[in-house]
Amino acid sequence: MPSTVRTRSPLSMGHFRPELMGRFGVDAAVDPEGHLLSRAAGLDIVGRDFDELSPDFRADVLRQHPRLGLAEEFLACFQARAERKADSSAAHAVQSGLSARMAGNPLDGERV
């Protein structure tokens, strides 16, 4: 394996492991990469901590990276996985109201 290729440690998948999650997602002291991924996914998918970013910054990001149906595609993938694997984190997310949380994501209402 080339030296530039990194293998994924079990901790780097922490955003999928509820035992590593606290109120703000994955503990940064336990899994820094998982913590950042959890924070980013929470913002991108359901708008968690939306207000921590300035309106100008959000507008700039959305201008450069339009959402282009992200919510619909993400939800469809999670629903399909939930149907295949009833005990998965996707199934738990769908059962706990993921679609409603996604529908309320303020990023999808932002105009650029």
C-alpha cells in the first residue's frame, strides 16, 4: 500500500457509533475526524448549529456549492437502507423523524 493511502480506523467511523456520541455528536478527544464529520453532516443534513455561521459565509458556500437536491437524495438513500437493515443507524434515524428534521433545514430555504 502506498504511504499516502490511509486505512480507516474503527474510530474514524465514530459518526455512526452511538456509544461515542454525546450531546454534540462524536467526542473530539476520542475521534477528531469523526467529530468534524458529525458536525458537518449535522449542519448539512438537518441544519444543526446553522446560526454559528454568518449569513454572508453561508451565502458564499451555497453559491459555490449549491445543494441541488441533496436532501431528497440523502433521505432516499437512508430510507432504502432502513428498509434493508431494520436495525441500522439509518433505520433509527428514519424512525425518529429524520424526514421532518431535514424538511426544517434552514439551509434549504437560504437564497443566494
